[in-house]
Amino acid sequence: MPNRGETLISPSVSGPAARAEDLAKRYGSGPAAVTALAGVSVEIPAGSFTAVMGPSGSGKSTLLHCMAGLDSPDSGRVWIGGEEITAMVDRQLTRLRRDWVGFVFQAFNLLPVLPAAGNITLPLDIAGRDPDPGCLPWCRRWARPGSCRTGRTNCGPGNWACSARSACAAARSAG
Ligand SMILES: Nc1ncnc2c1ncn2[C@@H]1O[C@H](COP(=O)(O)OP(=O)(O)O)[C@@H](O)[C@H]1O
Ligand SMILES: [Mg+2]
């Protein structure tokens, strides 16, 4: 992970990128309760691609949300770069997500009122930082005419092809 400047949290770059231990998560209660995670332990090595595979409804999204600090498990522990995120308060989690975690949502979660470049740089704009130089080629590519189906640079993602929305979400996550 690149050095993103001063943060409250500086996860270690040695060891696994992320780790989960005995995660459990249920949605709802009573007879309608759904167990999404039941004792999941996993280690994601640094510097590699890891695929989480399973049938629809098997808990993949829940696991990724819990491991990215976007949701909290009912029990179990999660570490990102050696920092235990399940022990963090909201403010620490917010900083960690902003500075260290890139997440591409299944439904992309792009802001419809912003054009491509605005969506890509939004997390950096909120943080008051310039884009990482490695992100600039993505920004340029997806801010040019033709990135959306209407051919206008300033239209929101509602008019884009799915491939453009996924690329924009990926670029935002890499910023
Ligand atoms: N917000 C939620 N409220 C209630 N049930 C949910 C919610 N999110 C997921 N679930 C349920 O938890 C289970 C796991 O869902 P999910 O993690 O989305 O699986 P996957 O990503 O593998 O398709 C499913 O049965 C799903 O219906
Ligand atoms: Mg899913």
C-alpha cells in the first residue's frame, strides 16, 4: 500500500493485507433471521489477487463489507495490515477506510449528480488531497468524451454503459 501521508492509522505493509478470525453475522431476528457468516476465518496475502467465490447468498458481500470496515460482524475479529479494525472507534475506521481501503461496490454506488472525474476524485476531494499520480491516467481516461453513452463528459453515471460505471468505480477505489 502506498504511503498516503499522515494518518491516525498506519497499517503495516508486512504480513497479510487483511485477516479475519471466526467472523459471525446474522441479519434480522426470530424465525426470519438469516445467518450470513458462521465462523469465517480467512487470510488475504499482501501483493496478490484473492477471489472469494460461492453461490449467491453465501455471504461473500457480507464478508467483504466486514473485512473492509464497512460493516461490523456480530462477533469475530478483523485486521487490515496488522491493525485490528474490529477494535477501532468510528473516527479511526473512517480514516482507515479513506486512506487505506479501496472498495468497488457491487452496485458501484456512484453519485448520479457528478461526472466521471468528479466521482473518481470525490474521496480525495473530501480528504483535501490531490490524486495519487498513479490515478491520473484513469481520471484522464474516464473524464474524456465517449466515457459515457451520451458522449458528454459532464453527464452523470445514470447514462453510462455498465462497463463505464464499473471502470469509474474501480478508478475511484484506486485513488
Ligand atoms: N441487509 C441485509 N438484510 C437482511 N439480509 C441480508 C442483508 N444483506 C444480506 N442479507 C442476507 O445474507 C445472506 C448473505 O448475503 P450476501 O452477503 O449478500 O451474499 P453474496 O454476496 O454471497 O450473494 C443472504 O441470505 C442475504 O439475503
Ligand atoms: Mg454479493
